[in-house]
Amino acid sequence: MADVIGTTIRFFLSNYSFTFLIIGLIVSAIALIRLREPVTQAWVVEKLLAWYVFFSIGIDNFYNFVMHVFFGEMSARFIGWADSPFQFEVGTASLGFAAVGLLAAFRSFDLRLASIIGPSIFTLGAAVGHIQQMITAHNFAPGNAGLIFWTDILVPVFGFALLWLQHRLGRPNASAQ
């Protein structure tokens, strides 16, 4: 039983982009259940987008900062790379993305848009890098070709879809938040 628990914890910590996306979806559902007004499409998108920005941008990038700056060698090994000073650079970029995400989560559409663009370009670029590594270096390490590869693509797509929906539907009346 302890082995199953350890394996499960390792899976969720190693695939943190997936983990934080799921946590954001759960918290969004709880926020909608607790809403004091009728749940409209606009409210659903508002809660999904706010908690997406908080968890998938803010917390996710803070976690990435911690892993690359304080556990750089382990992170590099998980990706299938050699450790390098670049770990610190990736970590500090992630810290900047985290700060903007945490500030933007419950703010304006424009700030949320800005908080999603930078990390999305970064992770979509990382996905291209993962593909290149799979083809040229045959790097199929879990941190390069596993679930992290797919979340590098799908998490930004989900964020842009939420932004588009909020732009289309508008924000709900803020009095019942």
C-alpha cells in the first residue's frame, strides 16, 4: 500500500502541470457550488478562468521555479538533460510568470490575457523542443516525452479557449463573487 501511495504522489508531483490544472478545475467547481446567484455560462467561465490563472499559471510556475532553482539537478535528470546554469534562468523566468499569474487571477481580462501569453509561448516552445529532442536525441525521458509534453500543449490551449469564451460572454455581475 505504501508503494502505491508513493507512486501516486510521485506521479502528481512529477506531472505538476496536470496536477495544478485538475486542482483548478476542482476549486472552480467548489466556487460554482458556493455561488449565491444562478450559475450562468458567464459564471462558469469566470470561475474556470480565475482558478486556471491562479493554479495553472501562478502556482504551476512557482512550483517550476522551486524545482529548477533548488532541485535543478533532479529536474534536469527527469527531463533527460545534463544539469546546467540554465536551470536557474528557467526558474527565475518561471518566478516572473508566477508573480503575474497570482496578481492576475482575480483581476481584469487584460491582465489575465497578459498572464497567459508569456507562459503559453514558453510551454508551446518547450513542446517544440521536446519534439526535437525525441527525434534527434531519442530522449523519451518522462519529463521530455511523457505527460508533461502533452500538458505543454493542452494547458495553453485550454487557457486561450477560456479567454475566448470570456471575451465572447463577458464577465458576470461581480456582486455575487
